[in-house]
Amino acid sequence: MAEKKSGIDQALIRDLANILNDTDLTEIEVEQEDLRIRVSRAGATQYVQAPIAAPAAFAAPAAAVAPAAAAAAPAGKTRNPDNVVSAPMVGTAYLAAAPGAAAFIQVGSVVKEGQTLLIIEAMKTMNQIPSPKSGTVTEILVQDGRPVEYGEALVIVE
């Protein structure tokens, strides 16, 4: 029984390693029933230290973004959450279909429901982010080519 399970584990490990190579991920972890496998491209020492430093490194930019977003809102006016288009995934935001191409939207653009507002690249896949409603773009809160977090406000459509 152990030999059979070992064979399955080796095949799974090979598959996970191939996924790492195909997607340029640095680590992947899979858990099935009582089996848990983590495959990492980085050295153990480098990986162990990275999560410890990461919260401090990411806390400062997040804190810097919050005041900038608050400053972008007109004084005395709060944003209606129904008007905020948020990132549905982590990735890199692009405001145009290709480098040098015209942006999908600009402040003041009138958009229709379902119209592409921007693209988020995640795992080498370009994901079009559609407008959830028709309206006018009043703010663009992301910069072209910058990373975005899940749930981050991208665009305001009123």
C-alpha cells in the first residue's frame, strides 16, 4: 500500500513542479484528504524569511494608499459603495489593451454595463474587468502597470 501511495505522490509532485514552471509561481501547495504537498522553487532559508518581513513591507504601501484614496474623494463627500468597481483578483492592472494603445476609459468617460474598464493580468492571463453598471467614470484609482489586491477599489462609476 505504501508503494502505491508513494507512486501517486511522486506523480503529483511532478505535476505540481510542472505547474510551477508553466506559471512562473514560486510555490504551490495541495491538500487532499490526509495528504499535504508543498512544492517551492525558492530555497528554504529565503522563503522562511520572506513571510516574516512581508507584513512590514506591505503595511507601509497599504497605509500610503488609504490616505491617497481618501484625499482623492471630494471634501465632505463619501463614496457610495455601489459606485466602486473593486478588483476581483490579485494581479497587475492595465488601463489599455496594449502598451501605447488608447486607454479603455478616462475620467469623464460614459460607460455601458459590461463595457471593459481595464484589464488585470493574473498568472499570465488577461482578465477584462467589466463595468457593473452604466454611468460616468468619475475617478480612476489605479495606475497602469501597477499591482492590485483583491477587493481594492479600481474605478468609480456614478
